[in-house]
Amino acid sequence: MDEIRKRDKERFIAGHTGSDLLEIYLILWIVVASYALFQQLLRVNFPIAASRLSLKRLMSEYIILILPIVASVTLPEYNTTLLTALVSSTILLRVFIAPRSSMYAHKESLEGPKFGFLVGFKALLQLVTICCILAVDFTVFPRRYAKVETFGTSLMDLGVGLFIFSMGITAGPRLRSSHSSMWSKLQLSVMTSIPVLSIGVVRTIATKSVNYQEHVSEYGLHWNFFYTLGAVSLIVGAALAVFPFHASPLVALGTMAGYEYALSHGLLEYILYAPRTTFVGANREGILSLLGYSVIFIFSSYLGSLLLIPKKPESAWRRDLIYLLSTSFVVHYMWRYLANIHHIRVSRRMANATYVLWVLECGCWLVALFLASDLLASGAGEHDDTSGNNMTCAHRKTVPAPTSEDASASSVILEAVNYNQLATFMLANLGMGSINLSLDTINTKPYMAIDIIIVYMIIVVLCSVIAHLKKWKLKL
């Protein structure tokens, strides 16, 4: 890439101050509403559910699940209308069509509802991230959604934290049940981190060799998100090798408090103003923010250990819904207390306490909304039947835990993306880089930019589906 175009692109993605929370949440509500609509369509035996691997099925899933994401980040003026349409369609299906689907409902009741909400949560959030990392380079993507320079809230800032949150929540049951020795735990964390760190090295070499644009204040001069993913795994593995898992919330809380204390006593100024003359100084944002991201991972893994218990009553999932919303409420007021009383502004750049709490709050209510969508869909076909069918009731007492491997009652696309998250994210990064090197994205017309983003998402999704069918998986 020539130097002039590189500087133009760097200026284009830097210096942003973010957007208000309601606008960010509106996009997330659209994502949840599209999932809820699709789940309702599956439960009422809509024609798209007939063949899981047909072109019609894939096109339907793309239109219902992916296009709303593209529209919400490129045509924000229509977001309220889009959300209204998705919610209204879901309600109409639930109220008027679902009760008449008695045959499908009886089958669903006998088998027990399948909760794939975690699959939907992880995959759709990753698809939002994948869409944004390309869209941000076009003018059609509002600058207020891009990553904030220092202080503020934005869609992409939240996406980074929620990516870590989703990793943690699915790792919870594994971390809780591990009774290995300290040395074995350390070995496992190192072996898990090496592939991701290697990808980070390759990405650094590639971006430097082609003179690719860099947003230095995002992670640093050499650092990238793959280093963060690998390093968080190492830090958490080391912490849990020393401390028991049941004490992990206290470890995370202590880490967050200590880090915030250090920030208020000179570390913040170091992050903002230190010269980039040493490796640590050059990459201080990426290195020091690891503490905040590790806290997010530990808290979310503990939450996952409480939620993802094999075979528990449906009533327990309803209690979990209340628990998630209550936790979100408490964390929200912790964040507001720090922001309003102690004037600690949200900063993804340093992953400070208010950023950590903001991510945890949003993660909790998002998981709750995905769970609520599945609970609603699991009863979508219920009809007035007071005959007291004991066999049906017996089969509905328990439901399988919604682990990342349990993708039943979910979409083909979401299963595929969830199955191969790391490879999908790598592919998206390659696609994003190729497009940026071959196009003048800043001067691309809006309608052309939207077309490019749509095709890019199609390619990423198709590759994920093919890899899933072939059982090709790059493990994180």
C-alpha cells in the first residue's frame, strides 16, 4: 500500500469519540430480534426448516440473520423500523401461527425443547464483529460506531469485550471441572495459546510487509487482537493454576481494583503519553489492557460454570434468566457508581474498570435475551391441552445444557460459525485485508460499499458452512 493512502486510512479510523448507549443497544436488539424470529420460524415448521443443507435454507438464514446485521451498521437511520419489523413478525408468529402448528408442537414437547441460545449468542456476535471490521473502512459505516480513541463507548469497543466474554462463558464448565495439577494446567494454557499467538505473529509480519494501515493507539505498534486472545488464555490459566476456581471472582475483583488503583496513580498517564521507544512502551495499550480482558474472561467463565449444567429442569433455565438480568442490573449500578461518583470514564484502550463492568453488564443481558428467545420458541407450538399427558410432561422435565457443541434447534450458519470461531475470524481478517489492499475504501460509493460487505459476508459464511460439513476445525 502506498504511503499516502496508508496515512489517509489511518486518519479515517482514528480520533473517534463513540456514540450514545441507546444507539449501540439498538443494534444489539436487532441482532437478538433476528435470532428470535428465526427460532420462531423453526418451531412453527416454516418451509425453511424442511432441508437443513438446501440453498433455499442457507439463503433464508442469510436474509433473516445476516442482512439485518449489515443493514444495522450501514443504514442506521432505518434501525428503529427494522427492529419494529423483526419484533412484530416474531409476535405475529408466536400469537397467531404457532398455536395452529399442533403436529410440530407435539413432536417438540415429546423431545423436549433444545436450547441453542449460546450458539446464537456467540455466532451472531462474531458475525457482527466480522461485518464491522470491514465496514469500518468505508464511509457508509458511521464513524461513531468505530473504536474510540481514548474515552467513550462504541459498537466496536463493546464487540471486542464481548468476544472475550463469549470465550469465557463457554470455558466455564471446563475450568470448573478441571482437577489437574498446577503444572498440567499451566501446560494446557500454554498449548492453547501457542496457535493463537503464532497467528498474531504472522499477522504482524504480514501487515508490516505490505505497509498496511495501523491504528497504533488501539493495541500498540506491534500488538494485535490475536496476541490478546492468546495472552489472556495464558494469564487466566496461570491464575487458576494458583487459585481454586471457586475463588476466581475474588481474584478477578482484586485484579480489577488493583489495576484501577494503578491507573489512578500514574499508569493512565503512562498509557496515554509514554514514548514508544521500548517494546513495552510501543505496545503498552495491548499489554496493559490484558488485565482488564482477563477480568472479563474470569468473571464470564464463572458465570458460565453456573449456567451450563448438564440436564436441568426448564424451570431452572427460567430462574437463570432472572439471575442473568439481576446480575446485569447489579453490575450496571456498579459501573454507574464508578462513572458518576468517581468520574472513571469507559476506556477500551486501557480496559479499565468501567469498561470491564460495561462489557459484563451487556454480556449478561444479551445472554438473557438469547435465552428468553429460546424459551419463547420452545413453547411456540404449545396449544391448549389440559388432558394431562403424563408422558409429555415427563419428557419435558429436563433439557440439555446449551454448550457450545449443542447446536440443535439452531441455524446451519450459526452452527458453522460457532464450530469454527477462530478460523472464521481469521478468514474474515484475510478478506478484510485483501479488500483494503485492492480498493480505495474511503472513496467507494455507499451503495457499492454495501454490496461489497454483503458479498464478503456471503463468502465468509459459505466457507464456514463448508468447513463445518468437512469437520475442519482450528481449535482455540
